[in-house]
Amino acid sequence: MTKTVLITGSTDGIGLGTAKILSQSGQNILLHGRNAAKLADAKAMLEAIAGHGTVETYVADLSDMAAVEALAGAFMARHDRIDVLINNAGVFAVPDPRTAAGLDIRFAVNTIAPYLLTRRLLPILDKSARVVNLSSAAQSPVDMDALVGNASLSDSAAYGQSKLALTMWSRSLAQELAPDGPMIVAVNPGSFLGTKMVREAYGSKGNDVGIGVDILVRAALSEEFAEASGLYFDNDSGQFARPHPDALDPQKCERLMLRLDAILQDLANETETS
């Protein structure tokens, strides 16, 4: 059966590679990116190789939660069902780590935006749907002050913390929505893959991006992930594994979820009064 697959950050790297494979297999692909020209190029590339599926493009800056809200609304206006949501977009090193709303852009894009997008799309993500969140082997304890934009962190510290926060909410939301919600899984696609992010951050060519593409395609479609909700897949070891201990701590996860919901509520209140 043809599936509708939404992939954020899909104009290059793992996201585009995954879109190519899924498009070739006949799935309907919803491409997201920040740059309209890059999205147009990606759409043309996919349409040249596509099976019987369709390709749509959506522009949004995921560091801006109002733009994420609008993005979710655009998807829901055109679709009554999304079968797979791949929260792939992420940032590591940035010139200015602060968003206009005062958030740390690493947390905004890597943690908060995918949480908001997933929450807003729940009405069209039924129990057979899948949410695949791009985590990382780099996971470190979350500084709640940094999460809300009240502390400064290095790029590597912010990245590791934002990816643990993503892994934590993946598990918590899966538990909250079970048994009627979508399958939600956090996936480390592989360390030091040759993405633009790795090249810019480390000056390294990196490993074959296809390693990450393969696991995302499997997470999106294979029976291997059908019962994976709330779990963490480590592609470095090639198996489901234990994430950082904080992701298994109910109290720490609850505090994170409360803080994420408070951030979204504060942003919503600011939007209403502006």
C-alpha cells in the first residue's frame, strides 16, 4: 500500500537520501526544507526517479515555533492522514545560537520543533502510523535552563543534550499515547555519517550516508519496527539498545515533558498577545 511520508530537513544528506529510496518505491513524499530553491531541486530530482507516488514541498524555518505551527496546519489542510513522520532536521554549529524568541536554536530545531510538529499532527497520525525521530549516540544530561534559553552551551554540549531530550520525549510520548497512538521510535542513524552537518562541524568526509538512509527506510516501512514504540535503535551496534539512563528515568522524563509543554504554552501566549 502506498504511504504518505513526511521528512523534515529533506533537501540534502540523510533526509534527501531517504526520500529518494522511498520515492523510488512508490511512496508519496512530503519534503520539508528552509530553502525554496533547494526544495524545488529536490522535488525535480525525486520526480525524475519516482515510482507511482507524488512529491510535495513545504518551506519552514524550524527554529521559529510559529512557522512550525503553520507548517503543521499546511499539512493538515492537504492531508487527512500521514503514515510516517520522520523528524530528521537538525543543527549542530550555528553562528548565533539564540532565536528571536530567546530559545537556544539547537534545542529549538533538534528537540522542541519536532515535539510541537508531532503533537500538532496527532489527529492525522493513527495507531498504524510511525514517528521516527533522529537521535544520536551523543546524548548528555539536559540542562533545563539551557532548554528554555536561560543558559549558554557549546555546540557539542547543546547537540548532545538536545538529542537526549528528543530521545526522552520520544519514549514519554509513546507511553502517553499507547495503545492508540502512533509508533514513536528514536533512532541513532549512525555516528559521523558524511552529512553537511558532520563536514561543517568536524571537517571530516564522514562515513557513508547510506548507512543512515537504510535504517530510516527500515524504521519507516519494515515489520522490524512495528512494535518499537518507545524504544531506541542504535545503528552503530545495529540493534535496539538502552539509551542514556536519563531517558529511562520516569521523574526526569516527566520534568522534561512539563518543561516542553510550558515552553509551547508560553510561545502560544506570546503569539496571542502580539
